[in-house]
Amino acid sequence: MRARVSEGEVLRRTIAQRAFATSRLSAELRAQATSYAQRRAAEGAAQVVIAAELGVSTMSVSRWLRDAVDEVPSATMVPVQVIADAPRVSAGLALVTPSGLRVVGLDLDALCALLARLG
């Protein structure tokens, strides 16, 4: 645990050396801060704690962690076979009455029987 606090302190001091508090971090410093934030989050530290350790806003830590997840490559693509002439399964007929009753999946005989029964 002491190594993490030490690393966080070094990063906090480096981040504090910016000319303006609102200045963007260099790509290298942001990568170091993101890596630190990921490790601390994996250890169970809350974003507000990580932000305090680094001397930045909670929104910055949240954005770094979110962006780091977005950079992870998606699952490997696998080949698929498309069958163009696959038989289509009929879902049957659909009936929608003026009152909004919707009946789906009946064959013609069952639909006629239903309509006769409804009058």
C-alpha cells in the first residue's frame, strides 16, 4: 500500500506543477495518471479518493477511467455464414381492431372464427 501512496504523491506533485490548474495534462502524464487511477479503482478506491490523491477533480478521474475502458479492443470478429435462401417461417396473420386489440399469429381459419365470434 505504501508504494501506491508514494506513486500517487509523485503524480500529485507533478500534476500540481502545471502553469494553470485548468491546463490539460500532457499525454504521458495523463497516461500515468490513468494507469494509477485504474489500479486504485481495481483495489476498490472510490473515484473521489483517487481524485484527492492526485489533486484533480472527480470528473477528471471519471473521464480517464471511462476513456480507458473505451480504448480496450472489442471482441475478436469471427467469420459467419449467411444462408440467403433460408425458408421463412410465417408468423401468421395479424388483426388489429378499431379499439386497439391486437391478435397475432393466427392462421386464416382461426382468424375467421375469432372475427365471427367477436361479431
